[in-house]
Amino acid sequence: MRLILTISLVALISINSLAQPAGRRPKSTIYSASSEWQKVTLRQTARLSGNASAPTQPVRERVESTSRQPATPDGSDFRPAFTGDFSTNRNGWRAGNQGDYFYQIGLGRYSIRKRNTNTQKTAFSSVELPTNINLNKADYFTIKVDVLADSGQVPTGGILFGVKDSLNYSAFTVNGKGEVSIMRIANGQTFSDYMPGDFFMPGVTVDKNRNRLIIRRKGEELHFYINEQEIRSSPYLFKMLPGNGIGLTSSGYWTSFQKLIVTLGQ
């Protein structure tokens, strides 16, 4: 009996195989050998498509550069500046014992003290301005400095400008009497061809202890101020300066300078 059932099963499978349409795979069928026959059909797993998506490639995003360019003011607003902060001697001012004077830089001050109280010489210290600050070529420039003295004294000293050397320069100074001098020195000689040269009363208030001296070029004119007040003989005609240095001078026992600055532009 078992042999007959086996033969029948084989024959049935063969018939089903022949009955499948061409190109279609037969379904796998298993018949249980239990007491009650059950048909179990195994469904074919869906074939993966030949053009299945390839593994996703990482997408490279273009990132615009956000690096900042150095902030460069336009020419109309650009004001080259030279500062003498006097915290260090990075500009190369005269320092130490030099002739009849002692020069000292520090704590924001440039101090000049007389070593020989009988000397008739004046202290002299200058440095060259940067090439982008040319006093002869600039239509507008400003030079300013604070001049200090011992308590109760009028500061004695001032600004040297257009310095070529110790024999060729121009100067704007104040003496202990509160008088001012605007002079041009050429080959060691004082000339009064367009600047007075001698000391005179400025017609503005000169304070004790501290004064701010200011020189401004406005086109073809030079203007001179003490504490923002223009002195009575100002302005003067601008003439070519012998050099492009800036300096400080003093003839008092002790004089100190602060906040020296040179700027171009109005």
C-alpha cells in the first residue's frame, strides 16, 4: 500500500511540472505524510531587480568660503597715523644720558631732564615718520602732543616737524613765560622769512602743568594751536619742509611729553 502511494506522489509531481507555462518557475509543493493530507505551498521570494539602486554615494555640498577679508578702509576715510605712546621705545627715540640731558621713556611718557643746569643747549630728539605719512605731500595733516612740567610751572618745550637732521627742521615751542615760538632752522641758523623765529605772546591762554600743542596743515596754510585755541599770528603759508621727521625739544629742567600723534586727513 505504501509503495502505491509513493508511486502516485511521484507521478503527480511530474504532471504538475509539465503543466507550468514556459519561462515560469514551478512553485515548490510539499505534501505532508500525516494522516490527513495537507498541501503546503512555498512562495518564491521576489527576485531582486538587476538595476537595483547602487549604494548611496555621499553628496558633497559646496560650502561658500566665509573667511573674512581684512577690513581696509577706503581711501576717503583712511587716516595713516603715527603714535608715540611712549610705553616702549619701539620708535627709536633718544634714550639715556645724552649730552646735557637725560632721556627716559616709560609709563606712557617721554621725559627729558636737564643734567647740566648751566647749559644753553636745548634737548633734541627725533625719529623718521613712516613712508605712508609724508608731510610735504599731504594736503591735510595734524600733529599734536601734550607737554607737562613740574607742579606750578609752565611746560617748556614743544614739537619739531619736517626734521631732516639736528640742523634742519621747523619747531613750535613754548617757554616758561608762556610765550611761543614758531621757527625754521636751516643749516643751524634761524630764519624769519615767513615764521617769526622769536618768542612772542600767543594771545591765548597758556596753562601751568600741562598744555596741548597742535599743528594743522590745511592746504597751503599751517595753523598753530594751544589747547585747541589758534594763536594770534596763525596761519602761516606752508613751504616745503627739509625732511619728514618728527621730534620733541625742551630747555627746562624737567619736561615730559604724552600722546604724541601724527595723522593725515581733515
